[in-house]
Amino acid sequence: MRRWMLVALLTIGVIALWSMGPPTRAGDVPGESCMDCHEEAFIADFPNTSHGRLADGGWFGAAQACASCHGPVEQHMEESDPALIRSFPGEPAADSKLCLSCHSSASHMGAWAAGEHAMAGVSCLDCHSIHGGGEFENRVREDALGKHARGVSPRTCFRCHENVRSEMRLPSHHPVAEGEMTCVDCHDPHGANPGLLKTALRTNDLCFECHASKQGPFIFQHDPVEEDCMICHRPHGAVADNLLAQTEPFLCLQCHEGHFHAGVNSPEGDHTIRGVTYANPNGAQSSKFSMLTKCSQCHASVHGSDNPSQSVTSQGESLTR
């Protein structure tokens, strides 16, 4: 019985909606349409956008779709005066406030007003293309940095953050140009965290989402790893390998003193140890070459280790395994 009652109620609802007539485009008045004058706004990408589907596809305010953003349109349509309708872009804060009247989800936009973008006078229209033709409505785009099969093309971000575009072209970089990542994998453009990062906690917690093997905890920790990955790494790009801020050993020498062996000349010529003869092609400079070339050749576990090293003086904390 309950099933039949539900079917009957649904049928009555459908009949009531149908009796209202087919949905009309925003701002329609008898015999006229916004499309009559603004054909370019409808004919391109607008029907495929979220706004276009809501305006055309059902009961979204019926005759109020365009008017919900542009204001009352009847007088404008009668007199064709652009001053009688709201035009975009306008004042950034006012434009964003209008968008937030619908897009105000606490989980998505709740922190917008306190974020760096809002503080810098960036409005929604600086990034979003409301009538279509923009990266946010057409997610698969190809630009100077390659084709991005998912997410949003970083081209939108690079319009303002040109320094980051340059860093992304350095020899060592995250795979943004290759289409494996986008800016929004790490950043929340609508958020209010420092750097618009997706985490309000340590930067490390964001890095560890992809680089879990570096997280630990380890018995023998490397303090900078615990404090902030960006002490050693540059996230957008670097000249040195592995996104390091500097090449080795210069990066390591900012915190650690060089081995005393580096200042001692090596014996020249071949030398024999326990009956085995070793060549010494670098002569007196051998100690400098071996101790001041690349620290990680010996200290390979730079992020931390659970295995004690064989070094006596470091009490097992040399991160050599």
C-alpha cells in the first residue's frame, strides 16, 4: 500500500511540474530571450557548463537563471542599456560575494574571506570562466606545459604565479609539466592556510602523503626531516637533483662541519693495506675528493634509519645505512 501511495504522490508531482510549462532560459520575457542579443555567450561552451545545465535542464529558478547573476533583466531587455544590468567583472569583493551566495559550502569555501587570494583582491572571475571556455569548465586542457588529463591545468595559476612557472622548468621538478600532478594536489586555492596549502599542520604532513617512506618514525632521526622538508628541498623546482636547495656537499655544510680528513693531504702514490695495493690517482687531493664530493655516498639514509651505523664517534647515528 505504501508503495502505491508513493507512486501516486510522485505522479501528482510530475503532473504539477509539467503544468507549469517547459523551463525557460534565464530572464526570458514573452517573445524575447537573452540569447537574441548575447548569442556568443550561449552558443560556445555555456550549455556544457554547470550553470548552463542548470539553466536549461530543469527547474532551476525557471526564468531566473541569468537574472540570478546579472540581476533583473526586463528593463535592460526593453531599453538595451548595459547600465541597467549587472556586468562582469566588477569590484572583486562584490563579484566574489555574489558567487558565494550560492557557493558557500563550509567545507569548500568557508575560509575564502581569510585566504591570501581574497586578501590580494583576487575574485572568482579571475580564475573561473562562468560562461565556459575556461580550465575549470573544461578540465582537459593542453598548454605550454603539456596535457593534463585530470584536475585543473596549472596555466590558470601561472597567470599570476610566473615565478613558480619558471621554477617548474628547472631540471629537478615535480611532474606537473608531465601531467602527473597539478597545483591543486598540494594547494587549496579557496583556503586560508599559509601558502594556501591543503594542510593546516606541518608542511611535512602534506609531503608524506606521497613520500610515505620518508616519514618514519626512525630510531635514528634526521632533525630537519622532523622539522620541515623545505629546509633542504624546494617543492616547485631546483637546479640540484631531488629538489634540493643546493648541491652536495654545500647543502649539508650549512649545518654540519666538514670531516677533518678533508683538510689532510693524502699520501701520494700507490699504498698497500693488509697486503692489498690500492692506486691513488688523485694524489694529495684524495681526501678532499672523497670527503667533500657527495655526503650521501656514505650517509645514504639521510631521512633517517633504524639500523645503527658502524661509526664509533657518532654513536651509531651517522645515517650510513
